[in-house]
Amino acid sequence: MSERVVLAFSGGLDTSWCVPHLIDQGFDVITATVDVGGFSKHDLEDLAIRSKALGASQHLHIHAKEAYYREVVKYLIFGNVTRGGGYPLCVGAERSIQAREVALAARRLGATTVAHGCTAAGNDQIRFEVTTRAVAPELSILAPVRDEAPARAEQISLLTDRSLPLPAHGAAYSVNTGLWGITIGGVETTRTESSIPESEWIRTKGAFDHLESPRTLVIGFRGGEPVSLDGIEKSPVDLIEELDGIAGKFGIGRGIHLGETILGIKGRVAYEAPAAFVILAAHRELEKLTLTKRQAQIKDIVSQSYGEWVHEGLFTEPACRDLEALLDSSQARVSGEASVLLRTGSAFVSGSTSPYSLHAASRAVYGEAVGEWTPEDAKGFCRIYGLPSILHARAGTTQ
């Protein structure tokens, strides 16, 4: 009886090549697609058909979209997490959930081995293997693309020579899709001087060819979570998916991230995250209205570490649970609504309201009326507030 291996399967070139390659090595291959969003019904059906055509004995569709939101995306929203000033962790954040679910599926099926299609040059190999070893240390891990380093031409040749299906997006571009966004890699992203072609964008394609009329959306939050769109209650997952389609038509959330990889080199990838861009902008504005200065300060520090750890595959690190506890606490009063004006290429937060508004709670009006203090109080505060620097300057004159 052949040894059973569960392969994390995206349907891209690398994982498509892995199926016949592992079969040639004597394995009974079961493919597993962990659905963390971004797939249509047609996409999922096509993956099952593709898996069978490639020779897998079984294909698993693992529903993990709700778990991904509840365990990861929610905290990315709470922390307003981005990297490089804009990239909202579209795909890297989902890898730990996907690796965990593949490992648990392998355990349920009695498999002794899991496999992935990651290369030696990227972050995903680390995310996949760190999580797998933490969740199911008894499993062996195979990484044929990394360990044997087949050229892309060699992978394509194996598939075409055997009349096996090539990836849906072709071999020129690597596409990863999820609830929180999509990343696209190609020859342009291996260099730094240019963007990918307009034809290769997916969720924002054509947005700048036919301009949309401006539109204002009202996003409602409860305890930091997005729960309504234009006054209509929705689950956070449904809201994200609907907003992604709306904001994508305006070309919002498109960018190219250039930053640090786990391996210590620079990496570059194109991304589209329309819903993430709008939600983070709205959530950040509502926090300004409802959090105290020190709440915001400590949360910004915590969020930076949390985003880095999740991005770098350390989601299973216990310290992440500690930071999530603080983020949960910080959102107790982040409830209300934010209005966002969408224009092609931009999302402008025009206002926000909350029953916990610190602005409304004050009797003072900035630049207009004191309310909370007297003019004499203000005069004394001005004298005292800068006293340390005044004393420092005075001490320097005595030398």
C-alpha cells in the first residue's frame, strides 16, 4: 500500500507539478484546498476537477473562511495592521491557518506526511513548516519544489508531455487569493522598476478605464468588528466580500509591496485589497474618536509586533494570544459608524459617529471654548507643561 501524503493544493503551477511528481515517487496523493476566501463556486469546482485530472486519489475542500476571519483578520482590523505603510497582509496571514488545516486533515486521514509547493526563496515555506511542526509534530513534511528546484519550464514540460492541465492563470504569474486580498507575482515583481501589466490585475482590472460615479458608504462597527453596510446588518465575512466587489470597481486597494522577507532579503509583490483598504481606514477613524491617547499609543506598539509575527509565520507563538487579549480589550468601545466617500483610486473617510465619542463627551471645543477649564488654568498649564525643557535650558546657561 502506497504511503499517503496530503498536499496543500492551490492549483498553481508548483502544486500542479507536485501531484504527478509525488505519484512518481510512489505516494498516494490527496490534495487539500483550504478555502480562506477569494474562491468562487466555479473556482472550487475547477480545483476538484484539476486535482483528479492530475492523478490525485482524493481532493479535500476545507472550509476555513470563518475561522480565518475569527482568528486572524479580526485582529488585523483591531490592530489596523499594514506593512510598509500600506500592504494589509493580504496572503501571508492566511498561511498559518491553511497549514494547520492541512495538518489536521492529514491526521484525520491517517496520513504520515504533508507536502507543500513552496520554493526555497520565499516566505511561505517557513510559514507552512513552522505551523505544521507546532500543530502536528508527528508528521513528515515534503517540499519537492524547494528541495529539487525544478525550473518552471521543466514543470510545464512534465504537465504538457502527459496532457495534464496547466494552471488557470497560466505559468507567467503566480496568484494567491483570500478573503483579505490577493497577491500577484510575475517577472516584473522580481525587479523594482515597473508594475505588472494592467491585464494581470484581477479585482481592480479596468477600474481606471471607465470611471465610476462617486459613492458614499456607511460602515458600522461593533466592538471593533465591521457589522453593517449602509445600515444593513451583515456578518463580517459577508460584508468584506461585498465591499471588496464595490471598492474594487473604484480601483481602491491596489498596490505593490516592497519589503523585508523572513529570509532577510527584499521581496516585492503586487496586491489588491479593496475591502481591507476601506475597512482599515474607517476603523482607524472610529478609533480616533473612541480611544484615549494612551490606548492608541500602546495599541500601535502592540499591533506592529502582532502584524510582524503573523506575517512571518509565528501565528502559533503564545505571545500572539497575549497581544490578541490586549487588542480585544482595546475594542470594547470601538462602536459606531464611519462614512467613506469612494472615488476612482481613493477612499476618503468624511466623518464618524459613536455613542462612546470622546469628542462629544467634552464640554470644551478645540480652538473655540474651554468648557473643562478656566483661562487661568490654561495660563498655569502653559507655564508648567514645558518646565523640564525650560530647566534644561536654564541649567545650560550656568556653565
